[in-house]
Amino acid sequence: MSVLVCGGAGYIGSHCVYKLIELGQKVVVVDNLQTGNSKAIHKDAIFYKGDIRDLDFLNKVFTEQEIDSVIHFAANSLVGISMSEPLSYFDNNVYGTEMLLRAMSQNDIKKIVFSSTAAVYGEPKSVPILETDETNPTNPYGETKLAMEKMMKWVDIAHGIKFVSLRYFNVAGAHESGYIGEAHSPETHLIPLVLEVPLGKREKVLIFGDDYETKDGTCIRDYIHVMDLIEAHLLALEYLEKGNKSDIFNLGNGMGFSVKEIIHASERVTGQKIKNEIAPRRLGDPAILVASSEKAKNILSWRPKYTDINDIISSAWKFHKTHENGFN
Ligand code: UFG
């Protein structure tokens, strides 16, 4: 039996595929390569290029391959673009998930692990954020992920498809091999942008606001290593295989680092001074986002290994040093 990884050519999906294959699993990847890169797909995975919004395409994959469970990463994930193009986010994310669940139902596939986000919470009323806290997205990206979670809840009740939704905080770092890592185009995430300065690809990094109510005035985020995140997906699959009920878990380190702290840690890791400049706040950025991941620790027995921010940045640096232009 195989695991179907939708979005297996993207940053997080490709790391999941590598890990599953290292564990001896058979993996089928579906990706439309809109934001993913075929070079990030492990050579031992069976790859179908296509779009999850295409029900006939999905049915062909399910018919040709013996698929037992699905891990779903195939979605657009840029907050800023979602604000200017909400309809394309609803189309790709919500309609895409509808078609995937329809195909799963038609082919009697009963388990899905889903890639959700801290953006479902919006501006938190308290930190660390618990899964039971209010969800109130402040952008279409978070809204689509929340809608996808809700769709899965009702599909479980109607069709018995069990899901685990994992609400990621700030994912960073790269696979231990350094073969794959974070390479978005355009890049908007803090750590890869900071590392572009010592690589000589960028003169300076902009700090979006230094007048937040935080210790140094810059935004605080909870950075989780991509391989720790993937470990939680494997535990979530096991959890579903044991016949447990559908559930939702936060995934973060439980520790917050400010933008300035990330820049300083990157200076330590790279041994180079990183030029930066204070810029206006970015629209929609909450001051502090830190997860409580106690539930994932208690129920999934998840134990993150990369709790030191220097280790997370070092692993990202290892990838970027050898892939200055991403996969191109
Ligand atoms: N930042 C800068 N300068 C930059 C880029 C980012 O100061 O050039 C700051 C941001 O303002 C923010 C922090 O660095 O305070 C982290 O920004 P990222 O863009 O790396 O990540 P976000 O926290 O905005 O977003 C991440 C995920 C989203 C998810 C969100 C949930 O990438 O998919 O967390 O809160 F929705």
C-alpha cells in the first residue's frame, strides 16, 4: 500500500516524501508544479503531475495505485497574495480539497493528514495558543485553511474519512542531507530572506516594524524545524491507523523569537554581519504567535528534536549555501 502525498514537490511536502521513503514506505506524489519543483521530488516516489481540482485525474491516480492514506500539502500559502487574490485561494485550496475528499470518498480511502496553519487563529487573545482558542482568521489564506478543516469535519461525519489537521506555526530548516530545503519563488519568509544577505543575493533585510509591544519591538514567532514537523505527520498517520478519532493539533516549539533575534542568530551561524533596516509594519502581522504543542506531545507522543534556533538556522544555511538559486 502507498501513501499519497498531494503537494509532494513543495517545501514541506518534499521533506515528507523523503522521510517516508527513508522509512521504506511506497509513496505516490501528486503536484501541479505551480509552486513546487520537480527537482525536489525524491527519485523513488511515483510522480503524477496534475491538479487536485481535476477529479478525473485524481480518480485515475487512485485507480492505478493502491493508496491507503493521504497527506495533503497541496495549497497556496502566501498571506499577502491571498489578500489581493482571495478567489484563487478559495479555488485552489477549498475547491481543491473538496475534489480530493470527493475522490477519497469514491475510492474508499479513509485517512487524511492535513496541513493547516496558525493563521486560522488570527490575532490571538493570549499566548501560547491552544487548539481550543477562538479561530478568527485575518486573511483569506487562514480562512481557506479553516474552511478546509470544517469540510473535513463534515465529511468525516457523512463518509467516515478520518482526519488529523496540523496547524503549523513558522516552519524553517531543511532535510539533514542538504539536498532539499526551503526555496520559494518569490521568497517571503524571514529565515531564507535573512540568509540571502550573507549569500550576497540581497544587500540587507527589512525588519517589518520595530514598534510592536514585544521585548525589542519586533514581531515574535515560533519557529519549528521542518523535520520535526514531518515527524508529527508520521505520528498522525499512525494515530489514524490505530482507529483514533479525527482531531486537530498545533505544531510549534513553544518558544518565541523576535525578528531581531533571528537576525542575530543568523549572524552567529553564518559568521557574517547581516545588514538590516527598519521598515513599516507588514499588513496583518500579529505581534506574537507562539504555540502550545502540549496536545501533540501528549496524544501523538511527538518530541521535537530541533529546539535550538541556532540548529534550525544552521540546517537552513546548509541547504542555501549549496542551492544559492534554489533548485534552478
Ligand atoms: N519579516 C520581516 N522581514 C521580512 C520577512 C518577514 O521582518 O523580510 C517578519 C514578519 O513581519 C514576521 C516574521 O518576520 O513578523 C515572520 O514572517 P514570515 O513571513 O517568515 O512568516 P509569517 O509569520 O508571516 O507566516 C507564517 C507562515 C504562514 C502562516 C503564518 C501563521 O509562513 O503560512 O506563519 O501565522 F500563515
